[in-house]
Amino acid sequence: MTFWNHIHAAIEQATGIPVLAHAATPVGGGSINNAYRLQAQGVDFFVKTNRPELADMFAAEAEGLNEIVNTGTVHAPQAICWGVADQVSYVVLEYLKFGHAGKAMATLGEQLAAMHRHSAEQFGWHRENTIGATRQINDWRDDWLNFFRDQRLGFQFELAARNGYGGELARLGDRLMASLDRFFAGYSPSASLLHGDLWSGNYAVLEDGQPVIFDPAVYYGDREADIAMTELFGGFGGEFYAAYNASYPLDEGYQIRKRLYNLYHIVNHTNLFGGGYHGQALHMAEALLAEVKC
């Protein structure tokens, strides 16, 4: 049985919809995976494939998408099935048809605020996942500061040192880790359900005008981390932020902490791509230390 036959059978078992013939068309799916539109009887599916050792990445994506879907707030593609077949890992998702933005950004702001009101008793998630192609640890912790220090920013600094980005970045990282509590004086966030990788490439608008988010790195954490990333690569526009704040106002300290949260992603980009991200990480760390004067 080829991996496509296995996927056909898995879809039929999950949905009851038979896939009688191979009708998969390659589509754009990012730089990490192969992506296809699979046409079945009146229903299309979105299929991503990769090497078998990346099956856990697809499983985490599927579980994260379904965790978002189960909130009934912002739309995300439903994960249908996932696994390994014939030395190929795969995930099958609901196929979505995109339209034009229209007034969707205000709706996205309201819906994301509603999603962020879904919370857990601790920070983390029940499994690890990935941020880009990097491991993302989600061990449950009672304290957000410890979670962010050990499993987010500190982990990335340690990885950067192993990747040859020690030196000045490591020294700045050590100083920042020692001063991290200064950014959270008087601020105790709830453990909100986060998308985790919410930049402009991971949202779109459906044909009916409803916003949709996808490719998550889900965990329960400070909602400011999600909002901060929306500002990292171009921003989501004024209507989005106005609607979000009207529904769930941000703390005034967000304007300082957003750079701290985005440093996590920039150091991750340094680890993945190098180049100018290293210099950007240095600049951000210096600016953050200047904020707390240490």
C-alpha cells in the first residue's frame, strides 16, 4: 500500500468520505513541508507530508488546531487524521478557500480576545511542539516568569550558544535572565490559550469574510506573547488592535514586555537562519536591559 492509499483509508475511517482515486495537487505549504490539495467526493482536504521522524510535529500541530477549534472562538482548520505511512509522515486538515480581508481584522481581534479568555490552571501544555523547526518545551509550571525564563527565552539562548552564537549574545542573555523579574513587577498574567506563532503568514480570511488562523505552536501562557508577535513582522493593523483592546484590554506594561516576548522569536530565527537576526537579537537585548537600567 502506497502512502497515498494509506491516507485515503485514514480519511475514510475518520470522516466516512471515500477517496476513490489519487487526485492530489501540489500547493504552497511553506518551506518545511510538502503540501497538497486532495480532492475527494465533494470535499477537499489539505495534506502536508514530510520525513517519518517529523510525525510528532504533525501530531502536535493537529492537536493544537483542534484545541483552538474546540474553543468555538476564532476559526482554525480542523485536523482530520495524521500518522506515518510508507516512510512518510502526514497530517490531513480541512481544506479552506481564502477570500479578501474586508473588515475581518476587527473580527479577528475580537475572536482572538475571546480565545485568550480560555485558560488553564498552569502555564504550558500537555505535550511539546515546535516553533518553526525548533523544539518548543511546554512542561507545566505554576509560575509564568519561571516558565518563560526556562522554557522560552533561556532555552533559545542556550541553543544559540551551542550554534556558535555565544559571545556578546550570551553575555547579554545572562544579564537579561538575571533581571527578568523587573519586567513583571505588579503583573501576574493568566494562563491563556495561545496560538504561539501568530505572525501575518499564519492568518487569512475565508471566502465568507471570516478570519482563520493556522500553523500554531499552541500552549497556555501570557496572552501578551501572542499580541507581541502580531507586531513583529509588519503588524495586523489598527482595527485589529482596537477591537482586541476593546474586548480584553492589555496591561500598560505590554509596551515594554512585547520586545521581551519577541526576542524569543528573534533568537529562534537566529538559531534557524543566522544572518541579520543575530544583530537584531543583540540590539533587542541591549534595549531591554536599558529599559530596566542594568
